[in-house]
Amino acid sequence: MQIEETAIACKSPPLTIRDLTVAYHRKPVIWDIDLSIPEGKLVSIVGPNGAGKSTLIKACLDLIPRTSGEINIYGQSYKKMRNRVGYVPQRETVDWDFPVSALDVVAMGTYGKLGWFRRVSKRSKALSMEALERVGLADYAHRQISQLSGGQQQRTFLARALVQDADIYFMDEPFAAVDAATERAIVELLKELQKRGKTVLVVHHDLATVPQYFDWTVLLNMRVVAAGPTDEVFTQENLRRTYGGKLTLLTQAANEVVQSR
């Protein structure tokens, strides 16, 4: 049985979603989602506020119940494949007052599953320190996470993603409210993960940088409006279908990027 599951995982896409519907208090938030993500892509999930972007990611990670549908990671359920999955949550959803250091948080990425109460081995500590150094936070390793700036906190979770050494990553708004240096660090990390053959899905808001950062895009507004290579689906027409009248509220820079495609 294990050999059969391994064979399925080898030939299956990193993420496949069929007929997914999620509802809060019987009100659908996303519905009839069908999606297949190829391996080794940097994927932006784009849409207006309330479109269900974070809900989609949380459903993939079994963090919220689904009303219907099937989600497979490399052909298997998340439960069976969770050791191949990395997750960077929204910064505001994390309890930053918990008494742990940046090093402790990063070391959690070396565990088979998340947990606060695990002793850090020498190997885990070494890997975690290396990851912190790569995101420019080695000097802050022993600082409590509540004492870090917003950008430093985000880098800490990115370092944790590095040591997880997952095959597919879900990142929920990693660029939100970060400084320019942190944004550059995130982009470099995404490119590095892609070079290593990883698949990364990112909830993203800045339309102006979508073509620059991502080679695959999912346009979402409760349903999938379009999904595919960025240079094919990131069009003015698809953005109008996704955002409706709200498209006129986008920045001039974003409009110029879209219109030039």
C-alpha cells in the first residue's frame, strides 16, 4: 500500500481541488472551486477583499471544515502529506506574546508537526540558525518574538518555512505591511524555493508586482475566474471579471502594468 501511495504522489500534481465549497454559518464563502497547480510554480492567489483567498488556503490545510469537495496534495489527503507541506500564516493571526524566541519559532519547522513544547536538538538549532542568517536575522535569534518588528516577525516565519524543507508551501499575505528590505528578502526566498523545485502558493494583493514575482496566477472571487500562466490569464478583461467596479480603485501603476500586457 505504501508503494502504491508513493507512486500516486510521484505522478500527481502538488495540489488538486475538485468541487470545493466552504460556508460560514451556511453562507458560502467559496464554492465550486476546481483547480490544479503544476509542480515548481510560484503561484499568486489574487482577488478583492472577501473573495475567499485565505479561506481557500485554510481549507487546503484542513484548518477549517469544507462543506463539500475534495482536496489532494500529491494525490493524497493533507493528513497523509502534511510532512510535505509548509505554511506561513497571516502575521496578525499569530500570538506574538507567546514567550518563545525567534530561534524557537524557526526550529518548529524541523518538527514533524507544529508544537510549542518540544526541546530543540543541536541539529535543529544549527539548521534554524542557518535559516535565520539567510533572512538576515541571525543577530535576533534569541530575542522574544514580541520584541521583533513586523518585518522581522515575517522573516522569522519565512526562515521557519526554509527549514521545513517542504515540497509545497502556502503563504497567506507574506508581503502585507512589510518594509522594502523584507519584501526583497521574500522575493529572493520565493525564487530560491522555485529553483529547488518547490511549489509555492501566495495570497497577494499588489497587482503591480504579480507579473514580476509570479509565473502562475489564480484569479479568485468566491469562484475561480481564471487560473493559469500569468502571462496568459493576468489580463485586463479577467481582472474586470474578478474585481468588477472595484478595479477602478486600483493604483495607476497597477493599471499601467495590466494595460501593457
